[in-house]
Amino acid sequence: MNKNKAAAGLIYFGLLIIISAILIDILKTGVLKIQAAQILAIEIGLLLTLLGLAFRQAAAGRSESDFIYSGMVKALKGIPMTTWVMAGYLISYFACFIIPVFFKIPPRMQYYNKYLPDGFPIGGDLLLVVDLARQWLVNGQAPFHIQFYPPLTYFFLSPLVLISDTNVLFRVVTIITIFCFVLSSLVIPLLMIRRGDRFLIYMFFVSGLFSYGMQFELERGQVNVLAFLFSISAIYIYHHHHAFRRYAYLLFSLAVQLKLYPAIFVVMLVKDWRDWKGNLRRAVLLGLFNFALLFVGGIRAFREFASSVLVQMKNPGWSWTGNHSIKAFLSEFIENKGFGLVNTDTLMAIQKNSALISFAFLAVFMLAFLSALILAYRRNEGGFDGALFMTCTIGAWIIPISNDYTLSIAAAPAAMAFTAISARDYGRYKIPAAIFLTLASAAFSFTLYPFTRKALFIQNSFPALFILLLAITALNQLMTDKKTAQESSVL
């Protein structure tokens, strides 16, 4: 269709609607009386007329192909990449807040009714850990039959035993957690990201501070934020104050001894990816050092801890909505009859092959992780790799037992990954990159809301995290350096 004819068609059709809306009462009753329906029709007619005029002006003097390409594709390419991050956020904002709060029937704001799976008394996990530490130090009763934290965790947290008032204890840990969150999700990322790219750091910090995962962390009295502070501090010191790298190793080891899953961040302690011997030596020595730390409570404590870990690996906790590990999600999917998404025969096949499916999910993650490592090796840019950091964090969430309060550490990895990704030049792949970036942002931001306010099939955070993994991997593959981008733009 000729562009001028299309524009003229819009103009004439809009004018026809306006004239008809004005004359309809005169033709029926002989009296001009504009009603609400006519006003709506006039507004629609005006909109169509203005669109037609705009299209005619834009198409003047251009070929059809140039008009379409310049008016759509070039406009999309001109949008800053950070805009697509915000677009992803808006998707979850409407789906998990606006609709549940304001569009539900009856029209009553009940958002905070059962907002969190809260326990009584508040800070249940904190009180349990402190009580177990007290029993181990005073009575010699090992805690590993109840919790499988490394032995050093109980020694490190043992000073909390001195606070006898549980209310005071919870307040102290809450203040410490918030302080650690500010350091790990705002201060250190700002130190690691150059001055011109700080918008997303602030955005993710604020959203993370009020996120469901952070509130759940505070409600349980968990120490994930503290462990993550040690992890990201180690990464910062290693890359920006390399002369003090031994302190980075100590902080990294302390994080591993608190929560185990920070061990995956060992790949972030790399400056030269081509020095594979030095990198392998560092990883092995850190592994041996952390293995030795498991014996701080003695050989018997180590045996009990190791036995507890093996039991937990075979049975990764109860399958409830707030456990977003691979095995827990599959177990919940089967118990909830596939969330109504599959028929009975398919569900039975999934149940029969659940171990194989679990392995397949793990294999996909390992491929994504390996892809990020290979790209880091090929680019060998040195410094911090935001996409690899986000990939490691997702692995820390979906491989071991991982309840939703571990999402409290999400702000910094997401901010630094999206900042790095948005700053890249994608050349001719900018539109696919914008699609993947919006998808990644939307998937991540769905984890900011409680499962009580999400659709059944996305209540568990695993689907969102897995989509985020795939999108980040795709974006990492699409990244090009400046030279490559210039070459591709010519093709």
C-alpha cells in the first residue's frame, strides 16, 4: 500500500468519524446535543486524523522501504538500552502489584494479608542458630542433625549468645543486615562501576531494599546479606586493590563457611583469563583452605556435617513454593498437578523421569556457565565481568536448597550485570538485544514480589530465574566490542 494513500485514508476516516459524531443527533432528532459517546468518537477521530498527518509528513520525499525502516527500526535502535530494563520492571509491577491490589474483586486492598510466610516468634532462623550455637558451646551437642551450616558458622555467630533478650537480639541483627545491604548493594557497586553508569545501581538498590526477598531475610533473621557482603568485598578488593588480595581470599572463605553457595564466586577472582595455570592454582588452594576450615570443630563435627549435607542433597528440603531450587520446583510441580498446564499422561511422564529432567535443567545451567567462562576467556578484558557474576548468582540460587530469602542478595549482581550489558554495543543485533534485555529485566523483577501475589505457574521463583539465565546468556553472546560493532553496522 502506498504510504501517501495510507496516510490519507487515516485522515479521511478520522474526519468521517468526527463529522458523523456531530451530525448523528441532528439526523435523528433535528437537535444538536453532544453526549459522552459522541465525545469519545470525536476524540478517536482526532487521534486518527493526527496520526494520518504525522505519517504523511514522515513519508514525504522517502521511498517506502526507507520510510518503514527509518520510522520503526531506527527509532527502536535509538532507544537507550537502560529503557528496556525499566520496561521489564513495569511488566512485573502491573502483574504483581497493580492488578492484585487494585483490580481484584472485592475492591479491597488486602495486599499485606499473608504477604510473607511469617513465623512466630519473628526471626525464627536466627533464634534457632543462636540456640544451636549455645548448646554446642555449652553442652557439646552438635547442631548438624537440625541444620547443615558449616562448623565455622556457629563459632562466628557465637557472640550473639551473649544477648539474652531475644527482642534485642533480633533488632541488632536487623540493623546489621540493613547496614550490610547498603554496603553490598550500593556502596561497593558504586565503587566498582564508573561514574557515568550509575543509574541502574540506584534503581536496583531501592527496589532490592523493599523487595520480598529482603523482607523475608529480615523476617527470618537470616545472614545471606552478610555472607554476600564478604563475597562482593572479596571481589572488589581482588580487582581494585590487588596488593591486598590475601584479605580478599579470607573474606571469600568466610562467606563460603557461612553459607557454602558463595563458593561459586571463586571464578570472579580472576584478572587474567589466559593465565589458566595461576587461576587453577588459586582455585585449588582456596578449595583446600576451605576444606580445612570444615575441621575447626574437630573430626567428629566434620563427619556429622558431611553426613547432614549428603542427606540434604538427596532430599532438598520440603517442596514448598518458596524453595526455588531445581529439585524442589520439580517436586512442587508434580504435587500441584502441573499447575494445570499439562495433562495427566504428561504429568505422569514428568514424575517418572523427574531425576532426568532435574539433570537436564542442571546441564543447561552448566552450559550457560561454561559459555560465560569461555566468553570471558576469549575477551580477556580483565576486571569485573557482570554477566558472569549474574550467572554465578543464579547458580547459587537454583542448584542447592535455596529459599526465597536468598533473593535478598539479588540487587548488586543484577545492577552490575544489567549495567554492563546495557553499556555494550550490539551493532546490528541491537533490536534482538533489546528484546532479551526486556525479558531478562521482567524475569528478574518478578522475583521482587511475594509468591502470594503471583499467578500459580510463576509463584515459585525458579521459572523466572531460569528465564533470566537464558536471557543473560543470549545477551552475553550478542555482545560485541567496538570494532566488531562498527564492522557489523556496515554489513
